[in-house]
Amino acid sequence: MAEPFRGEFYQKVDTKARVSIPAAFRRILDSDDTPTPDFPRTRMVMIYGGKARHFVECYTKAGADRLARQVQQLPPGTKERLKAERNLITLSVTVDIDDDGRIVLPPKVREKMGLTTEDLLASEAAFAGTLDRFQLWKRPTYEAEVVAADDDDDDDLPGGADILSLLKNTDPGA
């Protein structure tokens, strides 16, 4: 991956369930999926597995291939491998990004996000960068999650420490 997915963006979802991928995210997706005669458009993989999640994880094609290789490293037939295969491989869909930088949200993706047919008349999607992937949420759900997470963040920090204190110095050049 050329660079990480960073930031948060809000995009309208139209009545045909189309949404524009933010330009910054499109550049990363484009750089990680070289066009071929069989696949001339940039693709991305949307993972909608996981019961507790109310969002979809989105990967570049190459990122999804790396994830699949990680799943293959789990011992065959184990509970962990079966769960990973089901939630990360089976419950996923590969979509093409059209020439205008849009995707059509598949029905299972809309269901996972909580977007109903009625929502498509006036809805927005939240795109949240998380380094090697990004999350796609229904905007009100995302905003509520951010508020709840902000309330919990300070509880984990001893004595009012700065959030950067959670990071270990792993860069030998620093």
C-alpha cells in the first residue's frame, strides 16, 4: 500500500445506492490495483461480516489479498479459521469503482450499515480511514460511535496522560 487511509469524509448516498469514494481514498485504491484487460476498473473489497459491527471494512484489492493470506495461515478446520473464513472472506464483496469514482452499495452492505430503502432518499455515508483499510458507516451511527468513543478515551489514560503516551517508541530513528 502506497500510503495509509487517513481522515473522515461524508458523502451523499443517492436513491440508486451510489456513493462517491473520497478522492484521497480513491488515489490509494487506484495505486493498489493495477488495471488489467480482465479488470480495467479499480476494485475494492467490502467486508460485512462480524455480528457486533455496524459498519463495513473496505480494503484495496491487494489489501484484501493480504488479509486472505493471513486467514490461510490459520490451521485448517479450526474454529478460528472457520470463523475468519466466514466473517472475512465469505461475507465480503468485490466492487468496481466507476469512471466517476462511485460505487453501488450492494444490498448486504446496505443492510450491515443499517441503510433502508427509505434512508436512500436522504442519507450520507461516513468514510473513516484506519490505516490499511477504511470503514464505511451510516453517518448518524458513526457520529454516535465517535461521541461514545471520545467519552471512553480518557478513562484508559492514567493521570490525564496525552493520547500519544499509548504509543511505544518502535522507530529506532526517533
